[in-house]
Amino acid sequence: MTDMAGSWIRAIAGAALVCAAASALTPRGKVKSVQKLICGIVLIIAVINPLMRKDLPGLSLDMSEYRERSDKIVQNAESKENRLSRTIIENELDAYILDKAKSLGSPLTGAKVAMRWSEDDCWYPYEVTLTGPLAQREKELVSGTVEAELGIPKSRQHWSDHEN
Amino acid sequence: MKIKRAVLCWLFLILALPCAARAETPDKSGDIVPPKTVEEQAADMDTGSVREALPKDARKILGDVGVTDTDAGDKGLSALYKALKESINGILKKALASAGKILTVVLFCSVATSVMSDGGVRDMVSVGAVVAVSAIAVTNAGTFISLGMDTLYELSDFSKALLPVMCSAAASAGAIGSASVKYAATALFMDVLITAAVNFIVPLISVYIASAIAAAVLPKDTLGNVTKFLKWLCTAAITLLMLAFTTYLEMSGIVAGKADELASKAAKSALGVLPVVGDVISNAASTLVTGAGLLRNAVGIYGFLAVAAVCLSPIITLGIHYLVYKGTAALSEALTDKRMSDLISDIGTAFGMLLGLVASGGMMLFFSLISSMKAVNAL
């Protein structure tokens, strides 16, 4: 780019020098008028010649191409945020169940909530695995609380005596 | 006038930077408390890639300033000021050396022609002086054209790392629509600026310099209007491009911002009808949005500093040479004829146009960052 600019400057400045020398050496009269015309043509050619040889840039001004790229970035960001949000919600709900069980006096040792993506575009608790040596009555108490407060039906609550 | 406006814009941005750096919610002790998820979110957004994409010289200027540093604004400004102090003397000395050479030629020419009578020999001595001044100026011009183009390429390359991270952060903070629009607009206009600079503006500046030299060599004002036209064309092209960019960014930002606000309200009302789960989901969402908002501002501030670091040396070099050439032109008018001072002044104007071109690349990224940083939060 700068090579081209440099040679362009040299070409125009060189043409101007030749024209100036010709103008200084040409005697007044008709020859002077012809010299002026020729010098004008030489200068115009020197200015526009590189422009004539230049290829037009192949730039796409199609905004949709850029929007496609940006949509991909946004989708990627959203999916990463959703993954992170799922982890946070699962951890919060696990902690909530353990706290609730403790307040009910149940020796619950573990709770693992699994989330699913709803049609309302947000996560909801789908199933839960509860661990601990709980008596049947305690299990029913915890199970009922989980169903009432987290909306996980008893059919999707799995019990285990030991953590895996 | 345009240079004055550009300088004022830069000053405004530099003064606005520390305020933006402190724009987060502090706790009682005054420190910013980021949510625990911020580190994970930063890794997901790959904020480290912004620092890695920084050109070597700019990275050297910013030193150990990190993307997620809470005091990045203050540290970065200190680093920029230090770099400015270190480089300004060297650049000024170089510019004054060029001015000294030009004034020496002008002085010798003036002394020589003062004892000559009008005619061919006197004209040839004047032409010789113009050639000598042009040789000095063209060496500078060639270097500055390379400098200007290299800076624009560096800005373009850096924007390819910065803009996706900024877009990710803004989208995660809730500005999904406007983040996408702003990324697309900035990426498109950056490409247009580079293409226009390579194929149109820089060649025009070269022709402008050449026609200024030719106008000084030729006995009559043959190319005076061509020179004026080229200057107008060049400044009009840069101004038009910037105007189109800012208008598009603002207009599309307003439309997409409204859509983001509506989406945010709809999400809030959907969460409101859920019981315990709704609270947990809402808390998780607000934690993530707060974290993303913090990261968006941190990336924005780092982007500000990085763009300023990339542009610092070229803008100072071009700005000082612009001023020194204009001053030399004013001094030489007292020593020799107007043609010579017009030539020096026109070459200074060419440096001013290059300065405008580089500054417009930096301003484009600045405007995009400001616009993304002030976008709606989903909270």
C-alpha cells in the first residue's frame, strides 16, 4: 500500500518537475500554449493512472452476514449462561432441601436435584435423588415438602440409603 | 476545526474513563463485591483472549493491568500517562529535527534567491528548494502512512477479539438484542473503514501530498483547486463514515434496547408467579446478570484503555508533526514566498488527515464500547 502511495507521489511530483522545467525553458508565444496543454494532460494522467489500474475492493456490505456472526456469539453466550444458571439453581435447591430436612428433624445426608428446560424458557426441577437413613414417616414428611415447595412429584423422587 | 473536535472528544473520553471505572455498586466499605460466579463467567466469555489479542507495544504500555481488575481504570490511565510522558520528548525532537531541516533549506533558498534577479535561474533554485523540502516531507509522509495503516490494522485485529467478548458480556447482562446489533454494526463499519482507508482515503492523501508538491513546483496555481478538492474529499469521506456509524449505532441501539427492556419485564413477570423455585431461579438469574454486568463494564474499560494504548503513539506522532509542520509553514512564510509555506502547510494538513483517519478507527471502537456499556441490564 505505502509502496504504491510512494510511487504515486513520485510519479506526480516527477511529472510536475518535468512540466515546470518545460515551462521555464519554453519561450512565450504559441509554443507556450501547446506546452501548457501537454503539461496539463501529463499531470492529469499522472494523477488518475494508478486509480484506473486499481481493482475495486470486494467488500460485502451485507449486514445479514455480520448479524449471523453476532447471533452465533449471543447464542453461545446464552447457552453458557444457561449451563451456569442450571448449576447454580441445582446447588441452591440441593442446599434448600437439606436445610428444610434439618428443620424437620430428618437425618437427610444428600439431595441431588436434576433440572430440565421448560417451554417458558427457564429451568425447572424435574427429579430429585434423596439420600439418608430416614424412617418411612420422615421420608414421607420430606417428600411431601419437596413436592409442595419445589413442585417435584413423588413419582420423580428417588430414595437411596447411601450416597454414590 | 475538525482536529479541535477530535481532540475534545478524546479529552472527554479520557476524563469519562475513571468515572466509568467506578460505576459498579460498592459495599459499605466502598469496595466492589463481585458475585462468586464472576470468575466462571469470565472464563466462559474468554475475557483473557482480549489481553492476548493486544498488540505488543500496547501490552507493554498497559503492563500488568488485567481485564477483570477492579482498579483497571486508574492503573491503566497511570500507565497511559507514563507512556505519554516517556514518548512525547522523542517524538517532539524528531518533529523539530524535520522542521529544522526544512527551515534550513528555506533559509538557504531565501538567501540565494534574494541576490538573484527574476528569471529562469531564480525559478530553478526555487524548484530545487521545493524538491529538497518535498524529499524531507515525503520521507516523513511515507513513514506516517505506514504508521496510520498499521494502527488501523492493529485496531481491526484487536476489535476481532474485543467485540465478541463485549457482545457475550452485554448479551449475558440482558442486552441480547442490542449487543447483537452493536457487534454487527461495529464489525461492519470497522471493515468498511479499513477497506475505505486502504483503497480510497490513504491513496487520496498520497495524491493530496503529490498535488501539493506539484502545485509548489509549477509556476502558476495550476493544481491549487485539485489540492483543495482532494482535502475536502478526504475529510468528507471520514466524516461521512463516522456519521453513518454513529447514527446507525444510536438508531439500532434505541430499537433493540426497547426490545431488551420488554423482554426483561416479561422474564420478571414469568418468574413472579413461581413459588420457592421462582425465588431460587430469580436469585440465580440476578447473580449471573450482576456478574455479566460487572464483566461487561470491566471488558469495556479494558477495551477503552487498550484502544487508547494502541492509538497513543500514532496519534501523538501525527499530532505533533501536524502542529510542527503548521508552525514551520507559518515561520517560512516570513522567509520565502507563499508557495513554499503552502507546501509545508499542505503536508501538515496531510498528517492531520492521517490523524483523523487513525482517530476515527479508535473513536469507532470507543463509541461502540460506550454504547454497549450503557445498554439495558436485565435486573
